Amino acid sequence: MADIKENLANVRKNIEDACKKVGRDVSEVTLITVSKTKPLSDLRIAYEEGSRDFGENKVQELVSKIDEMPSDVKWHLIGHLQRNKVKYIAGKVAMIHSVDSYRLAEEINVQAKKNSCVIPILIEINIAGEDTKFGIKPEEAEELIREISELENVKVSGLMTIAPNVANPEENRAYFKAMKDLFVDISSKNIDNVEMKVLSMGMTNDYTVAVEEGATMIRVGTGIFGARDYSK
Ligand SMILES: *Cc1c(COP(=O)(O)O)cnc(C)c1O
């Protein structure tokens, strides 16, 4: 059994150390506790230890957990989202991290309007150009963001990436740097209705490098809850 309490403390310490190393304030970094496949009992331990931002990658699982957890939890949809499922999460999620098309943003806008809310979204970038990953090319980001910025009930709030699965996290440093450059570049355009404040990057294997390179949200699952079991 993983010691969730101890793991969380370690992750927080590592974030602090990474911030210190590069002169960032630790308050700039939000830890998203990625709880996919994990039972509510595990989520509750993390909650007791102070976790308030939880990440799930499947709509059905996210929705089923919402009602079972305290109402001050902020839920982040971090996995690929199909348009026909947006209606189940509109009005319930704090942020959608995985928007990679105008058509998806348009559907989020429709469902947000129905719920009289504005949904913050991140644009998913396939920074390493991997065939196996969702996300758009970096050079497509500005145009897509300009299109989405016309939609009243979605708010582009930043960028997200899932870096390659590498043995040594240093191998991802250049990708995190490229994400930060893109983030700064798009910020500098001052596009109406776009607020570049979130850079969501870094997972269990590489979050310290991501924090050093400017991540404002990191998404950690295994490092908190231990390995996932997909057999059930
Ligand atoms: C599962 C998942 C994570 C967390 O991965 P770990 O390696 O377990 O920390 C982060 N981001 C996304 C999009 C995920 O699907």
C-alpha cells in the first residue's frame, strides 16, 4: 500500500526545492492530484492532506466521483474529451486541459452557455510531435486560440502538454522550454478574451524539470497514489 500522506509531502517538498533552485515562488505552482482509477478512499486521504485540485482523464469516472467528494474540490478534466461527452461535465469542472480543436471548443461553449457559466480551457500542444499523442502543433496554436477567443462562454487560460515518456526527465527539458517560449509568445499578443496564466506540464516522472522551466500546474498521479491497476 502506498503511503499517500508521505508521498504527497515528498511531492510538495520536491516542488518547493525546484522553485527555490530557479527563484520561483512556490505559490505559482498548483499541484493537481491525478486520481484516475483510484478509489474514493484514496482521494479522501489526499483531501485530508490538503489536496483540492483533482485530475481525471475519463468523463464517466470524473462525474461519478464529484458527488462523493467535498464540494470545494476543483475538478480538472485532463484526458482526451469527445464532443458528445461535454454535456456531462459542463458546469462541474474547474478547467478542461485537453482542447485541441475548434469544434470541441464550440461544443464546450454551447454546453457552458446552457449552464450559464464560462469554462476555462487549456490548449493541448503535442510539443514533441508524437504520432501517439493528441494535441496540435505549436505553430497552429495562435490561430486556434484566436478563433476560440471569439466564443463567449469559454476562456482560453493557457497551454497544456503531455511530454514524451522518457527514462531520464532531463530529456524533456527542451520540450518544457519550448512550451514556455510558446506561452510567453502568445501572452505577448494580448488577444482579447484570452488570459495566458496556466502552463500545465509535468507528471510523476518529470515534474521537477517542468517546474524549473515554468510550469504553473503539474499533474501527478503515480507519485502520490502509487502505480495504477488497470486490470479491474
Ligand atoms: C495519468 C495522467 C497524468 C499523471 O500521470 P503520472 O505519471 O501517474 O503522474 C498526468 N496527465 C495526464 C493527462 C494523465 O492522463
